[in-house]
Amino acid sequence: MIKRTLMNQIFTHLNKNKIIVIMGARQVGKTTLIKEIEKNLNIKSLWLNGDEPDIRYQLTNVTSTQLKAMIGNNKIVFIDEAQRITNIGLTLKLIAENVKDVQLIVTGSSSFELSNQIKEPLTGRKIEYFLFPLSFTELCNHSSQMEETRLLEHRMIYGYYPEIVKNPGEENMILNEISESYLYKDVLATGKIKKPAALERLLQAIALQLGKEVSFNELGQLIGIDNQTVERWVDILEKSFVIFRLRSLCRNPRNELKKSRKIYFYDNGIRNAIIKNFNPLFLRQDVGELWENFLISERMKYNQQNEKFSNYFFWKSKNQKEIDFIEEYGGNVFAYEFKWNSKKTVKFPLSFIKTYPEAKTEIINQSNFTNFIL
């Protein structure tokens, strides 16, 4: 068992009259995490799986009396893949209001579905967590920093999904299975996307534009759908935890781009599986993009593990000067440039320095990256 740092955060909020909601993509280890929580608590518990048709039926349009009978004298109730259950928000509210001294822990792999159902009924009643794939930090704690640093190039190609980490030598097969069987499951289940082949082409186009500005209009023309549909599909993919967007930092509209965005993947391995490219780094033309995606996603994991709530951006001026990653935290701005080649020198644009004179700047490369994500 690779210990997840999120578990300690969850333990601090148990038994405080709050429903624990754990979001995350399929196959990142949500079920394993809550089983480990159950094992550590060692109290009487009830398991309900939203993927099971009979469980969905039992938890839909149910009365508080029925819920009391179902829960009985269990002290903790786990509901896995809760987004599959119609009106789950109202059901959770009924349990919270009518079944005393029971802790609810709920998982979901689609915030598009689950958040819409629980947002209003559970206002003030829940604490939400996001479970990423495994992190550099978690694996350093599991083995050692030296061992994990040695595997850096491997992780940049195959990523951090638990099954990938636990089954060396089977990475290609497992990633292809995840990308073809699980990746689109919740996206297509929403019923908002009627053309799976077009969705796959959209993800491939996004993957090939990793680290670059993305135009919804250009993407739409490329795959044959309108830009409003592209934007809607990107939103669903983001809420299914496949991708995430960075918007441009803009406080000086005369000199900075205002509405630009870039799209990254939560996991390098998923990105490479989508374009069917697992070549080693020395054979690739996209090493810089993979490095950028790796560092941004790992930084987000690091910040979550340390409960550091930051805003994320990139920066670009109208005369095409650019900075890879901007983090805003505690009223301060931190600017980062990512370079795979440690020998490359970088100068931060003078226009950025003038606009953000208090900003702290740093170049992240192979020689110092552990200070950024560990």
C-alpha cells in the first residue's frame, strides 16, 4: 500500500458533522483510499457502490425511514461512484438530517454530475477533496527520493496512475486500457456528448497542442464541430478530471493577453496514451512540453498536500513574450520558467518585471526541480 497524503487530511475532519466528498478520475485510487480509511478506523461500516444497478435503485427517491433501516447501527457509510445515483444530493441530505452519529464518505469520478447534484442540498454540510494520481512526494515517501528521481524520465512518459506504478513492464497495456475503456466512461455517461469519435479526436488535438495556447475555434475546424461545442466538451473533460485549463494572467490589458488559455493533462501517461506515443525522451520532439506538464501537475499535488491554496496562470504579452507558469499565493506572485536542459539560460521579460515588480522569479530544471515539487 502506497500511503496517500490525502488520508491524513481526511482524518482531521472525520466526525465533525461534515460529509466527506472525494473527487477524482477513475483508476486514481479512490476506492483503495477509502478501504484504507475503513481499515484504519476499524468501526462498523456499510459499503454502497453506485456502479451497481440495485444500489442505484435503493438510493434513488428513498425515504428517511428506509435509509435508517438500510444503515442500521453502522457508524460510517461509504458510497463509491456516487455520481451514478440520481438525486444523490437529496439522499445524502436526508441521511445527514435523520441518521445521527453516522459519518458519510462519498467518492465521485465526475464533478460535472456529482457537483451538480450535491451543490445546493449539501451547502455547508460537506468538505470536498480532490484525489490526484500518485505524486512524486508520495513515492519518495514510499521508497526514497533517490529512487524516485532515478525514475524521472519513466514517470514523464508513463505517469503516476497507481496501476502503472505497481506493475512495471505492463505500462503500455494498462495505459491503453485506461485511455480506451475508463477515460470516456463518465464523459459519455453525461449524455452531453453524442459523438465519441469526435471526442477522441478533440483529445488528440489537445494532447498535440500541449503547452501551447489553445483556440476553440481552431480545434472545432480541425475536428468538424463548432467552437461552442468544443468549449462545452472541454468543460466536461475538465470536470471528469482528464484535463485542466490555465488562463493567462492579465492586469495590464494594454500589454498582456487577456482571454488566452492553455490545456494540460492531470497525468503525463494519459496524455501519451491518447497520442499513442511511449517513445523514450531521446527520441521525442515534445520533451519540453512533457516536462512542463509534469511540473505543473506535480506542483498542484504538492500545494494540495500542504493545503496551500493557490491560483494558477501562465503569462504572455501582446508582443509574444511568455512565462510558463505563474502562481499567486497569499497576495504574492511567483513566476517560473521550466527548462529540461539545465544549461539553458533564461531572462524573464522586462515588461513582466515592470508590471509585477514584487514578483519572485525562478527557473526550474533537472538540477533543482525537487525543491519545486517536494
